[in-house]
Amino acid sequence: MASLFGKPLQIFATRPRIGWETRGEGRLSVALIDNVPVAGISGPLPSGGFALAWWSSRNADASPTMELHATMEAARSRVEQVTASLMRAAA
């Protein structure tokens, strides 16, 4: 615990919240971290899977990274897993 002028000072790490917006009758789910879109999940695809697109940059010309998942829940879990991992690395 840090101190400022002799008084204990607690420093809390802020964790971003993942919010979800569902659109298109559930065919598209957008992951928001601190109200900024970071990933989109769409599907089911003709193969039955779901596409997860990561937007790794605020640059509109940057290509998203794509992943395929068997279910919407698996893709959402992946977003939560990656976000948690990034927060641990930043701490």
C-alpha cells in the first residue's frame, strides 16, 4: 500500500467491463470495452460456426483478425479470455 503525506493510500486497478450489444435478431454481437467496440461475432455461418473479428486498431484501414468458433458462447468466452489475459499482462 502506498502512502501520501504519511496516510495510507489504496490504489485500485480498474478493470475494463465487457459489454455486449446484440443486433440483427441475434446474428451479430459486438463486444465493447469501456464503450469502445473491440470485436464482433457473427453467425451462424453456412457451416454452422461463428466468426469472431477482432478490431485491433482504431485505424479504419486496418484489417481485423478473424477466428472461427463452433458457438456464439465459445466466441464470447474467447473475448473474455483474451481481455482477462491482456489485463493481467498490463498489471
